[in-house]
Amino acid sequence: MKLAVISVTNKGAELAASTAPRLGPDVDIYVKTGRNPIHSPHTYDCLSDLVREIFSLYDGLIFIMATGIVVRVIAPYVRDKRLDPAVVVMDDGGNFAVSLLSGHIGGANDLTRLISTAAGATAVITTATDVANLPAADVLAVKLDLAIEPFCALKMINSAIVNGDRVDFFIDKALAGYEHYMCLAAKQGISLADIDELACQDRYDAAVIITDRELNIDKPHLYLRPGSLAIGLGCRRGATSGEILAAINQACREVGRSFKSVAVIGSTVVKEDEIGLLAAAQQLEVPIEFFTNEQLARCIEQYKLSLSDFVNEKIGVGNVCEPAAILTGQSSNLLLTKTKYPKVTVAIAPVKYRWWE
């Protein structure tokens, strides 16, 4: 976690210097010009100017100053809890550390606990689930590296948990890494029931479900999506990112999987400069792997994949999307065989393990 510690007083600068080494290896200390007894290389004249420059550059911002100052100075830059950095405020006496912004998804609550331990301060955390020592769906999503879908349902689910409704957590046992998810959830004090038990609707009022599948559920629910799908993709020259994303989305729907579970894209080196393809991967925030004709050809031969004379003429190998999906997913089990869409061809394989991490 990349952190910035910002002080306005000499005392605050000294507290920053004593606390920062205990927060991790990637911490920068910013001190006000003329209030730099620790000789930090990072100084500033105007706090609002500094915050404008660095707000989006750090995973967490720790302000050693009055909470009111921080509220005013960050207000123009607060956008969305999925995007905002963690913001923690501590007084320059080191008495209290307050989780101010992005407590769950941004990690401010955990950062507050870390700071309070490092500085000997009292942690002040006001999120309702933490106060009541109850599980929160977004905390589980962060800990298990899962995407929240739909995000607009998160507030409803966490509210149901806080208000004592019966909110059960379920998991799809078919997922790669199932035991890993079970173990991590248990560390958060959450027991995951088998997804088949969703049918027993009398037992719960709302559900949180870890799966990449699309399901028909009558009760209020929230999906937590694992990165479990490898997309093999071929496209015509000049295909736009919108056309490519639309094809991927439709392909996922055809196999009853969520677009949010796309974990990686694979294609041919012939397409490694294709702007639309690169933009699509960037918008999905997933890695993209390009394979040589030799790699694709070996995979085609090994798994006896179909060939296209047209693709062979254009690319130099008779199939791109299917071997690319297999190679990126490290799995020969194609969920979707070669399927054509406007300007795009897609195949889908499950991700056996996240080899790129």
C-alpha cells in the first residue's frame, strides 16, 4: 500500500517520522515549509494544492492535523468509494486515529488499526458493521479480491446485516480456488454455505454469493465475482474497444457467466498493436497476453482444434481465439468454443490459476 503522511506542525512532522517506518516500505512524508524538523525532502506551501496533486497518486493518505481541515481539503476530490484512497486523520499528539474515507474498499479501517498500533493511538472507526463486529460484504470482497456486482446493491446488503436480517453467504464449489476462498472467509468470521442451499429460501432474507455464474434468485442478493474467465480473442483490424467489449459481454452471457469475472485476455502477437484490443483490456483492468504463431499452432495440434483457411491466410495460423483462451487460462476445458460476433471472435476457458500474479 503506497502511503502519504501529511503534517502541518513541527510536532506532527515528528510524529510522522516516528510512525511512518512502522506502516510499510512505501511511505512518503510531506511537511509544511518551515515546519520540517525531520528534514523531509517532501515539502509543500499550500495544503489544498498538495492534495490536488497527490490525491489520486496514493492508496492511502494519513493527515496529522484537525479533522475539519481534512474534510474541507479533500472534499473537491472525493468521487466514489471504489476509487477514492483510504483517508485517515490523526491529531499531532498521537491520541486518536480516525478512519475518515473508504473504510472498507479503500482499506482505511485496517489502515487506522495499523496506525493506532504504530503510534499508540486510539482507533476511531464508525462504520456500522465494524462497530457491531459483523461481517460486511465489501470487506469480504476486498479480502478475497472479488468484484462486487451490482455495486448499487452493496448498501442494501450491509444495511440488512446491520439491522439483524438473515443474510447468508454462499459459494460455488465449482470455482477454482474454492478451498482458498473458504479459508480466507473463515478468517473473517464468515461461514460460506454451498450454492445449492440457495434453493432453501426460508433460511435467509438476503444472500451474498461468490460465483461467476448468472443465477435466478428471488430474494435480495449481491454477487461477489472471482476473476475466473480467460478470454481468447481475435478481431478485425480497426475493431473498437466498444465492439470488443460488447462481444466479450455477449460471449459471457451465452455461457451463463458474468462479464465481471473476466480475468485475462489472450490473442496473437499480430494484434499486439491493436488499439481497440489494448483499450478493451485496459477498461476491463485485466492483463493481456499475446502468443506467437508457434505457440498457437502447438496448442491447436495438442487439442485438435478446428482450423480456418481465412484466419490462416490473414494471421498465419488457423485458429486464434480457442488456443489463446486455453493458453491464458491454463485449462483445456473450453466453456465457449470459437464464436463469431461483429468484427470479433471469442472463446472462453476457465482460469485454472492466476499465473500472472
